[in-house]
Amino acid sequence: MCLTPRVRTLTSAVFVLAVIAAPSGLGPCQAYAQAGAKAKTSTQGASSPIDPRSEDRTAIRASLDSFVKAFESRDSKALADHWTAEGEYSRDDGVTIRGRPAIEKAFAEFFAKTPEVKAEIQPQSLRFVARDTAMGEGSVTVHRGPVEAATRANYKTLIVREDGRWRLAQLSEATDDKASIGDLAWLIGQWQSTSGQGAEILTTYAWTPSKKFIYVQFTIKEKELSLSGSQVLGVDPATRTLHSWTFEADGGVGEGEWSHDGDHFVIDASGTLADGRALSETNVLRRVNDDTFTWQSINRLLDGNEIADLPPVKVTRIK
């Protein structure tokens, strides 16, 4: 699914900063609350040593909090001040921006062209390599509004303490064109179609413990077919593409190959129903916003015979 175009954006820099000190898998707010916590008490009741860099992690988090606030205020000057005077930002297209004035100008241009942006981050590490130097790595998925396709990038950071304040000395990013289950993270939760449409849809998406797969429970009722069961979404290690494996409640099985096309996902699906009939179809999942998507099924064949397309069905998150 993550066949995303190259991204030349300053956005990943912003949200990379928001979590470079966080434990993997936490969002920014959870990261601020939990990163750098004291070590757990052992089973014998004795406490293990406190992280010797906990104060530095706290200081970095405070700086990152300030950075995010500046971004949300679209304050390019305040953002640039979070770099060192000669700090660098290396984009995925090979361009490197050097120095605060140039970084400030680049952010100002970015804000002028990008009215809406959101990111989902997967931090991997933050390590201190010297008393006043730390390095971070991770990945970020950027959503630039509901229409444009999401893009994913890997990042590396070099953070230094300068005059008592932690600042960015260098940030680099590289587009990640590999499929990622993280591109479907926004689906986690319960969803239901509104009444009066061509189909009734009820789905629940939940992470597996490893967060390598998403487990789905679904019910779809429409004129031509009524299906229910479970599904597993993940990256197929053989093809490195997003794939779905479907197991219907009455014994039918199926598979689907996912690809990303603009603001929507296309699933080429095929399978065998419990009674032995073959079913193939193209399903289109179009993300409208974080709480709404549409589902459509087209090009459908049941045992070699065409059946009517299913028009787009609006599905909303159950809160």
C-alpha cells in the first residue's frame, strides 16, 4: 500500500522532534509523560539504578514541547531557533538547508503552501554519544490533508547541548517507499456505515501485540452478498507489499493485494466462498478524514458471472 511518491517536506522534521526521546510506539503526549521514567522495581523488591541521563531527557522533552508549540503556531522564526546557528536539515531529495535564516525561510515557504498537515511517528532510538551530544532515529508518516497520499520517511538526528540548551545540529530524512502496516494505523477502532445506503458495514480494527499486523472483524450485508468473519492485514514478507488474509465465519477464505493510489487504497481481492463458488472484486477504501472513509466494491465476478457494483458507502468511526 505504501507505494507513496517522494516527499519533499519540512513536516517530518517537526514531528520527528516531538518524539525522538520517546519509547517506541507512543504518541507525542504519551511520550512526554512516559519517556525517561525510572527503572522498574525488581522482583526482589530492590530498585534498579535511575537512568543517569534522565535529566537530559527531560530537558530535551521540554525543548521538543516548545518546538511543537511553535509549529502549531506556524512560527517559522521560533522553529528555526531550535536549531544551532549553523544547523542543517537534509531533505530526501538531496538538498541540504544550512543555518537558521535559511531554515526559517524554508519553513515560512512550507507553511504558505501547506494549510493542513498531520504526522504519525514511530521513534526507534535516542542515545547519548557524549555528555552534550545525542542521536535519534525513527520514521514518520505525513498526511497533508485528506486528498493527498500519505508519505513515509526515515529520519536521523544529531542533537547537541549549546549554552545549556539542547538544539538540533543536524536532521536528515529519506523517503521510505516500502509498504508499512503503519499506513493503516488510522483505522484502529470501530466503524459503522450510516443507514439508507447500498450496504450495511460494521468493522473493528485492532493491533496484534507485536503491531506487525492488524486484526479485523467485519460484517457486510448488501443485496448480492452477506459476508462476515475476520481478516488479518500485514506486509507479506515474500512480496514486501501490504496483503490481507480473510477467513469468513461460514468457512470461506480469501486474499487481497493492497496498493496506494492518491487519496485511496485499492484492494484486488479474490477467494472461495463456503459453497465453493469463486469470488473476485476490486475494493476501494477512500480516506475522507480521521473519522470517515468510503468503501466501494467494483469489477465483481461470482463464479465467472458479473454482479452489480456496490456504490461508495460512507463509513464513520464509532466514538
